[in-house]
Amino acid sequence: MKHTIAKIESKSDVNKFIKAQWNFYKNDKNWVPPLIIDRQKLLNKQKNPFFQHSSMQLFLAYDESNNIVGRIAAIVNDNHNKTHNDKLGFFGFFECIDNQGVANTLFAEAAAYLKSKGMNEMRGPVNPSMNDETGLLVDGFDSPAVLLMTYNPKYYITLIEKAGFAKAKDLFAYHLVNKEYVSDKMKRMQQIIRDRNKVTIREVNFKDKAQFKKDVTMLKDIYNKAWQPNWGFVKMTDAEFDFLADDLQQIADPTYTFIAEIDGKPAGFAIALPDINQQLIKNKNGGLLGAIWHTKIMKQPIDLLRIIVLGVLPEFQKTGVDAVMYWEMGNRGIPKGIKYGEASWILEDNEMMNKGLTTTMLGKVYKTYRLYDKKI
């Protein structure tokens, strides 16, 4: 089909880019519409501190009748390239009709932008970094994505692979069942670990501004040290972590946001969020008022908790403190009606995490996400 590509520059065109996503999921019962106001904040180059060190160009594809038939973002993450000493660009926010020609043109435009910035390889999808929504869903299309995870039509796999991309890495999402791992056996095991290592758990203080600031500083330090060895990891800047903390402060429940200490020293932390996607899936237009209606007023029960972050400092990674934190999540969720958990995402070759989630937590991989690479 004949189509054209337009660069997105103005604020109104950015909004058009955001709202174009609805074109591709009209009849998909498992798609959860994003909040438009959140997407606007994420893509705002003045407000999102990611753009203090990185750049991005948005593109829209139009058919002959001026209908939007695809979109893509080309992203240069300078901090990634400094960390990994490479010239890797990224693509993200990819959406497309089931047409290989349109997809090829979108990828070609993104590649041209990245090459003009000195990049020689392209990876994605990331929206817009690996500290945000990451990966293409390649397995597990039978249920909606949980909060802050991606979802896409299955044919995107073909579009991307036929455009010359190859698998770089798979990311796993584990399904956990509270009643299976929050057992008497698990309770005894984690208590032994607590007693042996003098483990204590304390919640992040959201009410005291001074203490919250101290806790955020501690979380940032643990995060940047604990994830340092991971493939593709890039430290978050102070501004980026504060940006994230501000969002979490609005929606997080202190019950599921806590720090683990060993003999009085910070050892790790965990953050989990109730899966409000179970409510937002009904907010079809992505509006803020609709989101408030479905989450605050209708108050439909949520039975799943997504464990977004659970990290342990390297010197404490063989103590078993991670199992204590997993048990805490499950145990704390039961009185609030939480029956299930999702631990996501986990690198396919993160042996320690995968073994712990499979053997200790009795979790099962039920969704797989993929990052792709291509030389440009």
C-alpha cells in the first residue's frame, strides 16, 4: 500500500502520536488503554529527565486517505552507550497495521535517524528505555498485561523479524499463586533465614517527607548496585529516580514497598503494585476522569500484585533475604484479597532469580517478552 512517513515535532502532533495507539486495538479484549496524561508526561522532553541525556524522534505513517497506519520512536540513550561503550540506538512505541511494507518503512526511518546520530545497531522495543516498559510480547497472548508491562498483536513478531531483526534477549514474567508458596513450609524456611541473618523488614516512609527522601536515596543506591551486573542495565540518574519516586508516591501502597535490613544494614528492597490494569481495562478512552471512576469510585477488587522491583546488594545475595521479601509480599497481600502475583520482568539468563522463582516460589513462566537487535 502507498504510505508516507511524517516526523513528529509539535505538541499537538505528539498527542496525535499517543492517541494513534487506539487504532490498533479496537477489537482486542486483552488490551489495556494507557492513561493519556501518563503518556504525555513520559514523552515530554521538558519534564522527563531521561531527555536530559538522551534524544528521541517520533514518526507517524499515513496511508493515502491520511489515516494513521503506524508509528515508531527512534531513541539515542547516551547513558547506555557510555555505560556499555557501544553505538546502540533503540526503537520504541512501535505500532503498525499488518503490512510489512509499512513496518519496513517505519524501521528504515528510525534506522536513518539513528545512523545520523552515529549509531550502528538498533534494539527494541523499549518505551523509551529499559527502565520503562520493555520488550515485545511473544508468548502469553491469552490475558491482559499487568501494570506497566507491554502488550501487542501477535503479528508484530512477524513484522519485526521479517524486517531483519533477530532475538537479543528474552524477558520472563512469572505467575505466582499465594496459597501455593505462602505455606507453612515457606514460613518456617524464611524464619530460619531471618533468625540466622538478623533480617528485619521496614516499610518505606511515605508520610514523613524528610524520611521519604532518605529512603529514596537508599533505594536508588541499592538499585544501581544490585542491577549493575545485569545485561543492558544503565544506572538511573538522581533526576530519573526522583521522577520515578514521585510517580510511585502517588500510587504505591507502603504495605508492598519495603526495605530489608541485615543486622541493621540495608540489604535489599522490594516494590510491588496492585494490578490496577484489572480496573483500567474498562477505561476505554484513556481519560483521567474515567481512570478515577474505575479505580477510586467503582473500586473493583484487585486480586493480583505485580512485583516490579526486588533487588539485593551483591554482598547479601546468598543470604536468602530475597526469599524473605517474596514471602512478605505474598503474606501481606492475603488479608487484602491478593491471590496471585506476577514477578516481571526477569532476564532469561538470570539464573539466581529464575531458580528462586521456580523452586522456592513455585512460579511458572506464563508470558515471554523479547528484545530484538539489528545492524544498521
